[in-house]
Amino acid sequence: MSDQAEALKAVVRRNTLEVQSGGNFELFDELFADDFLDHTPQPGGTPDKEGARRLYHALREAFPDFRAEIHWQAVDGDIVTTFKTYHGTHRGVVLGIAPTGRQIKFETVDAMRIRNSQIVEHWGVANLYYLLQQLDALPSSAPKVPEH
């Protein structure tokens, strides 16, 4: 893998491990471009840098021990795709669900475009259905995702 590809992956890893998992929001400001655009913002969120910041804060409030486990990363041009699992303890409101104290985990695949060592675009898919299942927030008739 080229040095350039490794440098792009490192930007995303720093966001995942130091900002999302570590709560380093000073680094967030360095890593996210002012013109950042999220193509898949969460419901009620905005597709800009401030929307991403609010989402990260909300996740850390809902799961104070929020952490990510990166399984793999791939680079195509200036886009880094990352498959990871998030873990945490449900201690605050998430998706309108009161704290349960339960341990959770859910997978996410993110694609982030990097320009000048900053994240400028994001596309992502999170397995929120599995998260809702773990929080007992699905109707009893809903199909269950197998434990993994």
C-alpha cells in the first residue's frame, strides 16, 4: 500500500480512535474541513461539520464509554472505507430511548473523502436495527438479528 493511502487511512483512524472513542473534540476541529458534507446524516441532524460534532457529542453522552473497534480499511483514490464495530454502555438517551445500562455493539461502514489531511465528505451505514434490538426498543413481533 502506498504512503499516500496509509496517510489517508491514518486521518480516518485518528477520527475513529481519538475523537469518537477518546472524545478529543479539539482534534475534531483539525480533522474535519469547514466545508464538510455528510451525505447520510442521522435523522434530525444536519449534513455539515456542526451536525457531525453534535452527533459525536450525543453518542458520547448516550454511551460515555463509547469506543470503536476497526476491523479493516480500504482506500480508493481519496476515499477511505472503514468497517468497524462500536461498543458502549447505554447511560444516556439515544434515539429517544431512556438509559438502560445495557452493553451494546453495532457495526458501521463509513466512506470518507480526505482532502489536505481533512475529512471533507462522509457516507455511512450503521446497523441501528441491531442497536434497537439490544435496547429492547423493537416491537415483540419484529424479527431478531442473530447475536454476533
